Amino acid sequence: MDPSQWSKKILEKTLEHRVDHAEAYLLSSTATTVEVKKQKVDAFVSASSLGAGVRVFHEGRLGFSFAAICDGSEIDALVQKAVDGARFTEPDTGNVVPETSSPANKELEIFDPHLAQVTGEEKIDRAMTLEKSAVNSDSRIQVVRKASYGDTDYTVYISNSKGLNASYRGTSCSSSIMLMAGDGTHQEMGWDSDGKRFYSQLDVESIGVRAARSALEQLGARKLPTVKAAVLFTPLSAVNFLEVLVSAFSANAVQKGKSLFQDRVGEKVASPVVTLVDDGLLPRGLGSAPMDDEGVPMQRKALIKEGVLQGFLHNTYTAAREGVASSGNGVRSGYGSTPYVGPTNLYIEKGERTRDQLLQDMGRGLEVREIMGMHTANPISGDFSVGVSGVWIENGQPAHPVRGGAIAGNFVDLLQRIEGIGNDLRFFGAVGSPSLLIGNLSISGE
């Protein structure tokens, strides 16, 4: 049976139990992963799966169950578990099914029809090309720890008792590499990755060269004395901060009193040059889709506009509790997950200046290329203390690599200190940022 028919059948069987409302979510996917080492295949995995998650809504109570689907014999037990679950949960005004509306009518370019024609041999060759490009870029590349290629072809189906019956198909391809460079005295690790919707757009040679460069440029790194200076965050290091900060924009965190932006809508929380966007309709974005995982049409929304906080991300649950409309940010980690509030394509809008121009503006300071210990940052208070490495800049030019530094502060203060934004916006997964020039920060060193 076609998966779209499975979702209808699951919904019909659920409604036979005389519940108020129900929703069936199906995810069908085929994924391939390739890893190579020394131009030999270290791992090759290709697998397909089909699974369903069912939500039951009855008298304000929610029941949920999920299962892998093979031949349909699992459906009765799947439905019964969800119905039984709804009997024992507490009523909540947020437990509602979204109203039916048409998915976003925009060409998102999230499906690559050519991917299904790519052979296993071609995928292996792509991983080998990645490794080769790094090794051949410089004789000081000593070891490639891991070079990988992966892709996914997936289809999402959602049906609910308010008349929704929708689906969409997407693809993604990605590669990453980790390596070590050495000059006989020093050794440094390097890493890079990229992800695209289309196979032809994934440039593995550039990934390999960038990873090699990231290690080579850190050879001979030394510690700084404690100093107060300007800091330029590269797109990767800026994304490291955003990935922690994103939870503060969740309406769920706000409603639980766990957001540092609570009660600050309309206030200045960042520099006027900062506009932070969550855009589920970004063409070819890895987080783009015509609808979220509850069937709500995706949107583009500014969370911070010219430094001023505009609002938060909502799924149907948080929106119902607040009496507002969902922002289309109900996301799932798979068919075994209920929808939670999450970003789509979250990024700081790019500026007009190049990285080199920002370095000239900075004059003297630290270009931060790597951050260590970001998992220790507190997204509720906004406080952080992290290790940093990168390159010391003098007169707008690289002077020497740096390792062993540390910076500490608060996310809001950091946002308000942004003085310049580059034009080099880059995404790592579904989170992106350009280079960010920050005013004087205290950098702890020797």
C-alpha cells in the first residue's frame, strides 16, 4: 500500500474509537552513509524505513504512540496504545489539532530527482574525492581520521481529523572530514562539512581543502597574554553561539520561564545592525518545507529586527496556550517524536562587508575560529565561559595562530556589542551566520 494510504487508514482506525480528534504522521526514508579511510571503504550503509506516529486528542487529553510499519499488521496495536494513552494524561488547553490550511505555495527546491539515479559507486567516489582533496592539498596533512558522505531521500505524510491530508518530498546530501596536520613540531586538528539539497551542489573538494587549511593555519599556535581587544567570529564560531541561543526563542521556554528574552518583546536586545530570521521558506534550505510537522504552513519571521526583539517561535501547543497562531515551528526528530518548538532555517542576515574588510575595521584583535566548551553555556541566564582558538590580527592582517584563550560574558551583551556583519553568510545544517565583528572583549590568556 502507498504510504499516503497508510496515513489515511491509520486516521480512520483511530477515529473509530470515538475520540475528539486524531492525527497520523508518516515518515518514509532511504538513507546512505559512506566512510572511507586511506582510499578504502571503511563503511557503507544503505537502509530504508517507514514509520508512523499517532496522536489522539480527547477531552483535552493527549495520547501518542509510534511504530515502524512493515505490512500494516502493526496498525491496530499502534492506534490502541495512543487511545489508551489519552485516558491517563492530564487535560491541557494546549492539546489541540491545528486548523486545516493550504501548505505554502512557493517553489522551495528541496527535492533532487537526480539523487535516486546516483549509484553506490558514485557515492563512494565522492567520499574518496573528499579525502584525496584534503591529503593532496599539502604534504603536512598527516592523517585523515574520517571522511564521509551521506544522503537521504524522504517523504512526509500528515493526515488529521480536521481534513488535512498533505505530503511533501525532500532530499539532502552532506559530507564531512576530520584530519590532522603536523610540521614535525606541532600538530593540529582540522574539520569541515557542508550540506545541500542537491547532489550536484555538494562540492566535496572545497570541503577537503577548507578542512586542511583550518588545521594548517593553526600550526605553531601560541597563547596570548590576557588582553582586551576586538573579536571577529567566523561563521562557524558564530553558529556555535546561535545553536545554544536558539532555545531562548522558543515560546515553550518563555512559557516555562526559561528564556532570557522573557517579557522583552519590543525591547532592544541586540545591536541595530542585527536582524535574526527564521525562514522555513528559504529556497534549498535544509530546514525548508511547505509545512511543519503538524501540517501548519511554513513562514518567514524576523525574531530580532534591527536589534529589537519581535517575538518567539510557536508550535500548535504553545500557540493555543497563548491564544495566538502557530508560527509553523512544530518540528519532530522522527516519527517517534511528538512535535516540539524548533527552528527551521535560523540565521543572522548578512551585511555588505567582506571578511577582509571586517579585519581591516578591526585592526587589532582575535579572529575566533574554534570554540570549546559551548555545551557549558547557560541558555536561560545567557551566561557563558568558553575556550577559543584562532588567529591574532595586527593591522588588519593575520599575525600568528592562537590557542588556549577564553572569553566569558552574556549572550545579550554579546549581541549588543556587534559592530559589523560580513557578507559571507554560511549555513551549518539549518543554522547560519556571517562573520560578526564584536567590540572590545576581555580575552583570558596566560
